[in-house]
Amino acid sequence: MPTEPLSQKEIEDRLRELPGWSVTDGRLTRDYRLADHFAATAFVVHIAQIQQGLNHHSDLTLGYDTVELSVHTHSAGGALTEKDFALAERVQAAAPGHGAE
């Protein structure tokens, strides 16, 4: 069963529930700052576990004390879908446990 793209209104409504997240170049994105490189790396590993559990993966960029995520749904032609927001919500919920801002 194909994943349906969300409408612009649905995307805007969902973004209101995810502080710090935005849509950039058609992708759902968020940058997090952490205490140091070790904390950022641990957060990336946690995000990878979340993604594996959802079978939906973002592009992740690890910096010294930053983690950047960028996601869209390939099977929906690169559009944003419910899968992208489900991933964002789980990452958002995990962030405080890592001290990610």
C-alpha cells in the first residue's frame, strides 16, 4: 500500500506540534545542539534505533556537538508523509534524554 503525501495544511498543522522542526527544500528538517561530540554521537545511535524500528530513515549529519536530520518519503515521490512526522515525533521525544536542544 503506497504512502500518501500530506497536504500543505496537514504539514502546517503537524509542524505546529513540533517546535524547532521546519520544511526546507521539501524535507522535514531539524538541527540539534548537544553538550559535546560524545553526546551527539550517542543521540545519532538512538535516532538510528528509532529509524530501524520504524523502517524509515532520515539523512543524518553528525558534527562536533550537533546533529542535523532531514527526511522525506522516497516511496511517495519525495513528498512529506505521516511516516516523516512519526519519525520526527519520536526523535523529538528522545532529544531531552540526550540534553539535545
